Amino acid sequence: MIKLLVMDVDGTLTDGKIYMGQEAELTKAFDVKDGAGIVLLLPKLGIIPVVITARESKILENRCRELNITELYQNSKDKLSTLSEILKKYDVDLSSVAYAGDDLPDIPCMEEIRKAGGAILAPADAIPEIRSMAEYVSAFKAGEGAIRDCINYLAQRNKDDVEERVRRAIDWILAGEYSDGVLPDGSPYTIQEYTTKPEEECVLESHRRHIDVQYMIEGHEEFRIYTTNCLTSAGTYNEEKDAEFWKGGVVASHSLLIPGSLIVVYNGQPHKGAIMNNKAEKVKKLVCKIET
């Protein structure tokens, strides 16, 4: 799951041309589509943009401020060391990093990220050494939409990664391969025991950051998925529990969970469980949360 997008500047975010005057650099050319991808798409994907460059530029500072990029590192003579400090700051490993670059100074970072299972990205006009090691080479040149294209790729990559993790979670749960509150990939789960209730007493909620995989161990309960139409907020978002509460809404699907039943609830999908079927009864259910 990619959490950081690290980008070089000259030859990646720009076309690589440096326009110099008598005093200093005069201008840089950035692509508006790249900027829109950084501002509008990365936050939705939960990916933090990071810029690391060996040079220093006031123009770059202004552009990063405009794009709400707070992680800007200039004058970096050792990009791998700079990256290591960033990883410590965000408590992530190299497998959660995507790196977009175009030339030799980017290779040390790229080699370590590739070995860890992160994503290596490159514009169409990157040097051959970079293109040969990249997981994805954009059809667009640097400064001409390459970063936007790479962000689109990451969106699909993260989606595919989450779907694969959901499939693995289902296989592990059905095989009984879980213990101590975590699945083999580290996804947390809880065993919940409670008594079902009348529908009007149950909570309608959704999650922003997680997918629920729910497996019924004992008992019976009704479970409803709602459309997002006609919902009214029933309280503030609970960041700690990743829970958003609602009232109203239209039922999209209605299931009866029995021992051995399994249901997947995607993030943003309003749902209501613990509904009694004819009479109240005690149930036991495994609920696994997969981060998106």
C-alpha cells in the first residue's frame, strides 16, 4: 500500500531545462495536470507528496506552497539519507514508498525501494537505466503530465493491492489462520460477542479508512447495506474508531448472517449490523479491518 510519493524535480516535475539569468535561475515550467493530480487525487488516496532535490530554488518553494506540499527537501546531496529521515518521521517502510525520478542521483533510492517492494516510476524521457528498473514508465515526458499519469497508476495499484489483501484475508479467515488479534499480513481483527437488537436500536455507520471483513462464528443476525442517498449525519466523525454515523437512508441489500457467513463492507459503504432475526440472541463474530 503506497503511502508516500517521493518526486525529483528537474526532469521529473519539470522538463529538465534550467533557465538561468545573470543572478540566478529565472524560471521553471511545471505542468498544471501534474499539480491537479497532487492537490486533488493524492489526498483521496491517502498518499503524502514528498519532493527531494539536489538543487535549491525559490521558484520550487513557491510551487510547493501552491500545491500544499509540506515535505520539501532541497540541497539534498544524499537522497537516500534524506529519504530515511522521512520514513522515520512517518513511521513507514520502503515498501510503502513510490519514487518518481529520471536520472542517476535517483538510482540509490530506487534500488532500495524496488528491493523492498515499493513502486519505481519514471517519465517517458528518463535515462535508460531508470526506465529499465521502473515498475511503471509513463507515456508522457517530464513536465508534460508524467506525474499525473503516475498518480493515476498508483490509484489503480493501491486498489489492486487492497483487493488482493481482502482476498487473502478471506482465505485466512476461512482456513482458521488467525491468532493474537492479527492476520498473517498484520491486519487487526477482533472477536466480538453481543446480543442482537431490534433494527431501530442498531447503529448505521460507515468507515473512511478501512474495509470490514466480517465472519459469523456463532448465532444469527440481519445485516443491511445502505445507499448513500438520503443519509443525514448523526454525529461527528470518530477518528480513533474510523466511524461515521448516519440516520435515514435507503436499504440496498439485506442479508441474514449465520455461522460460516462472511460479508465484506467497503469504506464509505453505510451499513447496520447486530439486527435481530425474529428474536434477540447472542452472536460471536470475527471482524477484520483492512486499511485502504
